[in-house]
Amino acid sequence: MKLRTLSNTPVMDGSGGLDARNLYDTKDAVITILKLPPGESLRKHITPVDVAFFVLEGTGIVLVGDEKEEVGPYTLIESPKGIVHCWYNEGSTDLLIMVIKAPKPQSKTIFVSDDNTAS
């Protein structure tokens, strides 16, 4: 059995200043815990694999394709591969999200915009 804690998992290199930590990373899948402070957002991007997001704490706005929804804790959001998606934290507390990618991506994420607005 392998045990990992978030506090003992280092922030990923190249995370652009975001608190993103690969809690699980094998040849088959990757699970990242992402913390977005209030007022922060990701850049819109497209991943080469399906992604499941599970909100652990906080409330955020998720964009998948042309759909946008405010979501809170214990919500699972599916984002198919090849579809633009993004997260925005317009709340007053940290947004903590589990990001599950399976299979593990073999090619790079494509950033499609520097637009970080949720409107």
C-alpha cells in the first residue's frame, strides 16, 4: 500500500504559479489536486484525454465547451477530450478540485486563449 498526503506532495514544476500537485501519477492515469485562490482562474485549454473534475472545497465556475455552470463541493464534472475547458474562482474562499485524467495524456495540453474572464 502506498499512502500520500497533499501536504507532502510537491507543487508541480511548470504549473504557472498555481498550486497543482500530482497526488497520483502512473503510466495509466494521473490525479492532480488543484487549488485556486479567490479571484484566480485557469487559462482556457484543451486536453488530449477525457477529464473528470471533482470539487472538494469551495465554489467555482466551470466552463466545458460552450456550457458554463457554478458548482460546489462534492460535484463531479466530466469534460470530454478535445473540448475547451476552464475554471474560475470568483468566490471568497479557496477552490480545491481533484482532476482525474485517464488514460494519462501522451501529448501536451493546448492553451487556446489568455482570456481569464468568466463572462
